[in-house]
Amino acid sequence: MQYGYFDSKTREYVIDKPDTPAPWANYLGSPAYGAIISNNAGGYSFVKSGAAGRIIRYRFNEFDKPGRYIYLRDDESGDYWSASWQPVGKPLREYKSLCRHGTGYTQLEAEYKNIRSEACYYVPHGAEHEVWRVKVINKGNVARKISCFGYVEFTTDSFYEQDQVNLQYTQYITRTYFKDKFILQTINENFPMGKQPEHVKSRFFGLAGAKIESYCGDRAKFIGNYHDYGNPVSIENGRLCGTLNYNMNPCGALHTVLNLAPGQTAEFSFILGEKWEKPARELIDRYEEKTLPDSEIAELRTYWHSKLENLKVQTPDDNFNNMINTWNAYQCFITFVWSRAASFAYCGQRNGYGYRDTVQDIQGIIHLDPDMALEKIKFMISAQVNHGGALPLVKYSHNPGHENKPEDDSYARETGHPSYRADDALWLFPTVWKYIAETGNTGLLDEIIPYADHGQDSLFNHLKKAIDFSLNNLGIHGLPAGLHADWNDCLRLGQKGVSVFVALQLYYAFEIMIRFSKFKKDSAVEKQMAELKERFGKIIEEKCWAGDRFVRGITENDVTVGKPGDPEANIWLNPQTWAVISGYADKERGKAVLDLVHKELNTKYGARVMAPSYVKHAFDGALALLFNQSTKENGGIFLQTQGWVILAEALLGRGGRAVEYYLESCPAAQNGIAEIRLMEPYVYSQFTESTESPFEGRSHVHWLTGTATTVMVGSVEGILGLRPDIEGLLLAPAIPSSWKSFTMEKSFRGCKLNIKVNNPDGKESADGCKKLTVNGCEMQGNYIPASVLKPVNEVVLEM
Ligand code: GLC
């Protein structure tokens, strides 16, 4: 079933059936002032921390309540509804609505009994408050008297857990005031000021552009006993009673009356934030200027769209186009900026950046905003410890050069991470490579960056140390130890147990170092890396290859995980895909293992992370067993890994397969089966339940997931074949034979590339392509040296 569609012109996803199978959300603002909003206006807002800076209440795991509600009431008939379908939930026969989730804003449009409303929710760019711009239009031919009410439920404490459960305390430290244009809520206002000001808070909810008729600052009075958000007693009464809270639950509720002649529009804004009385008043006053929201919304569009313009594709597949041009790209930015800070699944308690997650998240935006990527690369490098390992969690308060680390008890206490992961620092290799290849900024290799704990080094030496860390932590058979875990959080291979995925990542790291040292003409390092590559290549061949597949790991008791004949988990996806991505497997073997993957792991919703799921034969450190079968790391379709299978197939030149995997797990391609997938059709999830689940195809953990990035990389580098290196750009699309032509507009090192790919013979790869021209000049093979580029370039590839 379908609940909405992609509007590619406006870059919006438009929901025309509001009774979606799950709350379908959007992100507003940034973690400095962050807001999450569903298609029914549910969600929450916070300042700086999703957990510790929560300003409006949201009950996790209760669908999407409460939210930012706007109620409308016909004062003649007493009939009332909401500007979002929920919470009042009028019959959909009479109530028409559209939710437009856009880049940094969400507009909810509704029409009920000839009254149209448009509520546009947004956080102005760089601002620390939010705006609900409301328009109410009388579409009928008689005059109407309409009451409009805005409602928010403030938390009683900035820390959401205190707000939800420590009721004997937090209910008695808050009160609200009415200040002509707004409700002001205070927390801990009796605290001696200046002593612990972080505990003293003041929030406001105001109205600009319309006259306040009545107000309420007490949740119980607003809703009324035995009433709910869908039928608040004060909305029934058509008036707010003026009660302000003194203890218990605060709220902000404001009422205005609109007398609308036929065709007339009323326009005003509700403003919400965490500010003291004076700045709150000044801010609300600014919104008396009714054109301000229009310019702020336009600014948000320009900000986001200008980034997204840096790669625009037009292929025969609209689902692919909508994802690559807008939604996958936008999700990459959201995960990049928000990390795993706050969603409807993450409450915001992780107080930092997961090292591996963030270093990978960077990859998703490099082709769209390399400068933004660069800043984060340097930041993450500064979270590498002097011995080469990486801090598993980089605190938001990260202080390079002065940080504690997993060896210190204090680090474990503060972050909950007592030890190193085997893979964290190794993610730097693909990320730094992609950045330097995209930009040509090789100077970065010599840039001096501090370590997390002490000392500093060039970026090149940071990378060398990342390799040292793996070499200093070898396990049995001389392979890299799995340590606390590798990419897979559920693998505990034991002190000396080893990870094949990490061995392949390390192999890839040697290759990247060879490229960088060649560029730097550092023949000593080049030689050292080539020797290491050969040495590890031999061990991989000897210990990790099981005849028809790569195994997943070897435990400290020398038990091989993921070998043929094992009753469970006998084939794992990542070592097969990474054997190809790392360059370890040659084409023939790569194709053979990926054929096996297709046979053993592929399902209609993508390839499983391993199979069969663990039930009875898990080894001692196989924490995946704790999950139900076909769920998450236990044989589920862990979607982050789909990007790698797409990339691996594309690198082998099998475009048909690459796009087959792409479409199986593509949210847009599942727009018509929303009742199965449940999640937003414009957003990747963390995982999809696979074949052994009674709910095969159901997807979970929206928005903040590494899936966004790996699929973006698999699509851009893999399917579209945009593969830059230090000197230029290889153009190597891997597409289905049915794609007879497509175009791309790409920004590259300050130049514009208008690329046309023709594929009249229905090939799947650019291997042995007929011809590549740049501005009419024929290139050698399918490579464009950066030196031939002009400010604007016409590129034609004949496959
Ligand atoms: C989650 C974690 C990520 C990990 C993955 C697989 O997505 O955020 O760090 O790699 O699970 O276990």
C-alpha cells in the first residue's frame, strides 16, 4: 500500500494518506537546536543533547505522541480538528491532508469543512529556536469564526529520564507564567542564580502575528481528566482557562480567534525555544514581520539544495534518481551531522560520536560537500590515540591532546567503553582516500594533527600508526585480533581470536598506504607496505579461505566461524564483499564468492548478514544469538552491508546484480509496500527482518544508520562508476543492460561535468568501453585526467 510520493522538483516526500503504518519523520535544525517531527506533528525538540537537553516531551515507544499540536475549532458549531490529522483524527472521508517533508522543514496541509490550514515547521538555519508558521484560509463562501490553539508539553527537567520517572522530584521544580505574547516556563528558578546556572532553565512558547485570546500553562487543565490529546477539554470548551502550573506538569497553550471572510487568509507563527524572558520577547517581536518565515524557509531550501546540486543524476530508474539526488543524500547529511544523537529509536543518551560510525558517515557526503567532510576528518583523526588505536566513542566535549582513553578507568566510566575495537581506526583509510581523491587535496597528508591523548603527527603518520595498532594486536595465526568487536558489535572472538573482516580492511589499508607513499615518493614506506600486503595476503589465503568462501573469523580456541558445513552461520556476507572491495580477491574468485552470496544469502529484500541464523550452534562469543532469528546481526538483512555488496558487484562489472541488490533494499522502490516495510519510504533503516521472521520485510531503526553512507558510496562509486583518484576521475559505470543511457551533473574540483553515458548495446560495465570524450577530445580508456578539465565540461562515454 502507498501513502505518499516523491516530488522531485521540490525535493519533498509528500504523504497524502496520513494514517501511515509508523510515524514517518523528518529532521529540523541541528543538534545545537534539534527537532524531530512526524507526519502527524509528533516528536520532540532539544537543545544540544537529545537526552540531557530535552525541552518538549515525547514518550518513546508510544508511536509519536505527544507533539507540536495545532487545534482548529469552528466557534459556531463547536466542531474541532487538528492541523495534522492526529491527534484529533477526523474521518479521512472529510479530512484531507498532505504532509510535505522537505529539506529542513515539514509542512502539514489540511482541509476540513472548507477551512484550509498550512502549518510549516522549521528551525531557521543556524538558529536555536523553532517556528510553526501557520496559515488558515477560508475556502468557503460564508464568513467563519475559527479558534486556533497551539500546544506544547514542556518537560519538567532537561534530562528526559528525570522528566519521565523521577516524579517525586521533578514535578515540583517548575512553573509557568503568562507574559502577554508567550508562556514562559521555568525550571529550578529558586536556585541561587549564578551558582549552578545549568540547572536553571527557561523555555517559552509564543505567538506572533495574531492576538492572544486565552492561554493555559498547566497540562492537566489543558487536557482535562479522562481526556486525551485528541479531545482536550479546553478545545471542547473553545477557551483556555488561564491556569498556570505551579508544580506538576507544565505546558504552553495559546489561543487566537480568526474571523475569516470568504477567501480570507490569516497568517501567524508560534515560536518555541529555550530562552529567558527578554530574549524570548525580542525574538517573538521579530516574527511580527510576516514575511520573515518565507525568507527563512527559502534560506533553508537554498542551503540544502545547493549541496544536493553537486551531483544530479537522471537514470531510467526514478527510485534511484529520487534517492541519489535527494533522499539518500539528505539522509547522509543527517547522519553526518546528528551521528546517532536522537531519533524515535535513539533517545540521545550516547554522548559522543561512535568512531567507526562517524568515520564512515563522512564518506556519504564527500562528493557533495568536501569541505564539511574535511573538518570532520581532522576532528576524527584527533581522536586517534598516540599508539594508533581510536577512541571507540569521541565525546561531544572532545579535547584533543588531553583525552582519557580506554586504558583509563575514567574513560570507561564516562563512556561505557572499556576497550578498543579492532576496526575503528581502519575506517580512516577508505575515508581519507575518498576525500583526497575527490578533492586532489594531497596537502592534507602533511597536515599536523594532534592525537587524542598526547603528541601530534602528520596525517600520513597518523595513518601509519593505525596500521601499527593492528600489527601490535595480532591474534592466532598472525591475523588481526577481533578485540572487543569488529564492525559487527555482536562478535566476541576472544583475546587472541581473529577477524577476517579486519584482515581484509588491513589489506585494503596497505594498498591505500602504497598509493599515498607513491605520491609522496616515500619508497621506504611504499616497500614496507607492499611487503606487509604480501605477507598478510598469504595468511589470508592460508587461514581464511575455505575452498568456496572466506570465513568470518577464528576464535581464540581455534574454532573457525563461517565455514562450509557448519549447521548455522556458515556463510557471512562481509568477508565475501570485502574480499572484493579490498582488492584481495581477483575477478574470478570475486565472482565465485558473490555468486555463492547470491545463492545463499540473497532474499527479496536484500542479502542477509549471515545464514542460517544462530539458534543452537552459536560459539561462546556470538552475541547475535540473543536476537530473534532473521533479526539484526542474527541473520537479518543488516542494511549497511548492502552498500558493500552493491559496490563489490559493481567493481566486478556486474551492473545487473549491483542494481538488483540496490532495488531490493531501496526505500523508494518499496513505496508501494509500506504496510510491510512500515518505515519511511524515503529513508534507509538499520535492518530488515528476513526469511525466518513472520514479518519478513519489516524495517527498523530509521534515519541514523550507516546504511545511508554505504549505499550512497555503492551507488556513486559503484553503479554510477564515479571513481576519482589523485590525478583524475575514472568513469566506470556498472549498470543493468536495460539502462540504454543516463546523464549526470557533477561538481569536481571546482569544475562542472555534464556527463552523458550511452549504452546502446546494453552492456553492464564500462570495461573495454568504446570511447570517452571530454569537450570533444577523446581520452585514453575511460579515465579523465583532472588536467584536461575546464570550468564546464561536456563528457560523453560510449559504453
Ligand atoms: C550498529 C552500530 C555500528 C555497528 C553495526 C553492526 O549499526 O552503530 O557501529 O557496526 O551496528 O554491529
